[in-house]
Amino acid sequence: MSSIRPPRAPFRLADLGVYGFDRFETAILAALVTEDPLLLVGRSGTGKTFLLNTLSEALGLEHRHYNASLISFDDLVGFPYPDEAHTTVRFLETPATVWGAESVLIDEISRCKPEHQNRLFSLVHERKLQGLPLKRLRYRWAAMNPCTSDQGGTEDYSGSEALDPALADRFALVVTAADWGDLTNAQQQAIVAPSGEGMVTPRNDALCNAVSHWRAQFIEQANACPKQVTTYVTTVVSALNGACVRISPRRARLLARSLVAATIVAGRATSGTYKSVNRRAILTRQTG
């Protein structure tokens, strides 16, 4: 049994001053529990970057925020140089390099040059760069605007292209950020209030405690995944593939992990009521 205390009350993203993600709150918190890659998709100004940077601050993580449309590979890894024996290559680290990071946000990932997308692939999928493990890295997050084929209305996100399917398939969850018309009046009022602009979010012990508690439960249940979870995911993935909506075996496994974590976050892990979890927040569409 875990010695970590359970959260005293349900944690809400609004506790961090983040609004508009209520519909997918369970999914976002589940991604913190599984530590699987998370992708946010939404129009400009919908709080995608704010959410992810705020979570890193509240969890007290060593965080890196990269703009994929501007980044060079040297920004990530530093400058290579041979070791003393000239048998291997080391990298000169800077405060911006990724080696010591615990969380990474790849912003504007859909505007990334193809060669950089390929290099980011191993970071997202394996927590590695140049074949070297990123030993401290826990969270891999990304954010993007709608891709060209998804656009409607008057906005034109030129240069935002669908991700390579292989890269998109590495993200366990894809969450859509709410725009102004999707927000309640109370959320709109809270977002408009200018207090706290530019401030760093202090470490939030309630969130840290909750994630640690949920994580311990998740590891236990993932090692003996409940039959109702595997049955549900197998049924849904088979139905989607039968309807020509491809869900890969890898994505099916990620969905099962996410569903286990979401059930724990929602407080229903011991009741067996897996049907009551908002599955639309878990079975999200594939990008690209």
C-alpha cells in the first residue's frame, strides 16, 4: 500500500487560475498520472501554452519551453564535443538544453520543419535524443493550432500542417482547447481579470500530493489492468478500425493506460464504475 496521503478534496485546474479546460480536466490530470505524451490543439489565444507552463510550475518541475517553428537542434542538445579519449561525443549544456529537464513543451509543433519533427520523434516516443536517454524527463507535451485541413471561418493558420502520422500516434491524448464561445460567463470573467499577469505559479502541494497518490494507484492497477478496461478498449478500437478510423495497437494500449488513470482521477477506481468516466475525453481523435 502507498504511504502517500490521498488528496483531501478533488483538485481542479481552476485552483491554478486555469479556465476553459473543464470538459477535458480528467484527461489532462490522467496524462500527469501516466506521464504519457499529451498534445493540445486549439486556436490562438486559447490558453494551451499557459496551461502546460502553469502545470510545470505548480508541480515544481525543471521545465523547458521550445517554439518548434524557431528552434534549432543545437538549442535542444547544446554543442557537441569529443570526450578526452575521443571515443564518444558529449554536449556542452546551457540553461536551455533539454538534458536536465523534467518536463518539455514543444509549442507550435505543427510548424516544425520536417527534419526537426524527425528529431523530436525520439524525444516524444522514447525520452531520448541522439540515442542518449533523458534520464530526468517525465512529461512530454506539445501544442499546435488547427492544421490547414481543419480550418474554417476567417482565420488562416498558414504553415500549420498535420503531424506525421507516426509522430501523432505517439501522443496518448489529444485535447481540444475551448474558444471564447465555449466558455461559461464565469470562466470568461475569470480569464478577463488581469490579476497575476506574468507571475510564476508557486508549487502547489495539493496537486503534487494528488498526482503522487494517483500515480501509485495507477502503477498498481496498470500491472493488473481491470478486465472491464481491456474489454472496453478492445471493443471500441475494433469498431473504429472497422469504420475505417485507424487506431493502432500502440494507441490502443495508450488508451487503456489513460482510461485506468482517468478512472482513478475521477475517484471511481474502487467502485468498478468505469462506464461513468467521460470517455469522449479519453478516446480523442487522432491528429493528421
